[in-house]
Amino acid sequence: MAHCEVCGNDYDLAFYVETQDGARHVFDSFACAIHRMAPICEHCRVQIIGQGVEVDGQWYCGAHCARAEGRAGIVDKV
């Protein structure tokens, strides 16, 4: 069994997530994986579960928050 790195639960159905840089993470649920891995919007601070918008290495939950931070030309749909 493996221990979830977020909640510490020792769970026989834990799963692993490997990132592009080779880091390996273990979680017992998608909720714990989201808590640890999801980027956070630079404006409203919500965890970004869906697509999000990346501008110059910073993440926003959508075009509205990107524009609120002064990012120009960002749209949710074209």
C-alpha cells in the first residue's frame, strides 16, 4: 500500500502521477491530486480544474481574470 502525500491515507488503491520533469506523486483520490497539482489563478486564487489560460508563465482561470490583471488580447473563445 502507498501513503497519499496530501492526506497521509494508507490506501491499497492509491495511484501515481508522474510529471514531465520526472517527479512522482502518490494520491488516494482525485480530490487530493487536484489539491496538490492544480495551478491557482493569479487573480481570484481559485484552483484551476479546467482549461485555464496561461500568459507568460502565469495561470488564470479564464480571460476575465487575465484581463483584470492587465493582460491584453486574451479571450475565452474566438
